[in-house]
Amino acid sequence: MAKNNQTVLTLTLLITASLIGIFAVLGWIGYSLTRSKSESKSPGNTDLVNTTTNSGSLKQVEITTARNVDSSQLQKYLQNKDWQQSDRETYLRMLDVAGTKAQAEGAISKDEMNALSCVDLKTIDKLWSTASDDKLGFSAQEKILREQKNDYRKMYDAVGWQTLTGEWLIKWNYNQQTKRYEYKPGKEPNFKTFPPGHLPTVERGYNFGVSLDVALTRCGI
């Protein structure tokens, strides 16, 4: 009889230990799932650009050019998510795309803008789009402009370049020595937290005599 009682006690202990183990595993799984959902729903600015693009996809973007423009450095900056250097590199390469007059003066003239290479424009835009999950680049800016019914004031406000009252949030100075435009100290773009379409700022706000958007429309961007 005592032997039977001992057997029952042993089995009871084994079952209890098994149940405790099962409940422990289930509890750990529940905690993991809850934590995962909590992290995925962490608060943040949904208007800010997602910078988690797979860098491998950017390497696969084919760089084509009709003006012998080297966009490989831009590709590297964007791959590293160096938005400030990418913005500057875009400005410099756009001068190369435009031609000798733009290279000499630091701004694209109307005649050069009208003849701007669509091949090179699309290459630059594709690099920006791929690096930012379609939230930055010329295509993103044109999409926002269309959403704002071609109202430039509203579009500039949406992308963070200008307020609705006309105050420029981004300003430039012209360097007579380098013949290049540079951001005015304290009036640079926000290279860390910015809304879609914020970058690049090429030909915006300092070159009022020409329209980059006309060239982008002509090129189907």
C-alpha cells in the first residue's frame, strides 16, 4: 500500500513539474509577442522618412547617363544614408547634367534647363527614391505638388521649405569665390528629421528664373 502511495506521489510530482514547465513556456511566448507588438507600435512621427531601405537594392540601381555624369558618389552617400552629402552631391551633379554654363555659374539657366537630360534626371531620382522608399527625390516632390493641386506655396509648406505665409525656412548664399550656392547658416534643411519630399532642394528658392518642375514634367517624372 505504501509502495502504491509512493508511486502516486511520484507521478503527481512529475505531472505538476511538467505543467509548471508548460505554463512557463506559454508565459514566455506571451511576453515575447506582447513585447514585439509594443515595439512595432512605438510612438513616432509618421511623417518622417523611413530610412530602413535595404542598401543592397540601391547597389542594383543602374546608373545611366547621357552627359557623361558620374553619379556613383551620390549612390554611395545615399547608401550610407548621408542625406546632407547626398543633397550637396545632387546639386553639383545637376550642374554637370545641365552643361558648361551651369558649371561655371553654379545655377542652371533657362535654356540649359529646357535641354536637361531626362536620362540623368531619372537616374538621380531613382537613386533618391530607392534610398528613401519613395519618400525623397524628384518623384516624391512632384507627387506632393500634384496632391496640392499645383499650388507651390502649399507644396513648399508640405515639404518644409517655406511657410504658408511666404517665409523661407531654407535660404542660400552665393559664394563668389567658388561660384556655388551654399546654405545660409541657421537656414539649412533638416537632415535628421524631415517630411517626405524635403530633399533634395536642387533649384528651389534661389533660381526663380527657371522651373525644374517643367523639366521633370517633360521627362515624365
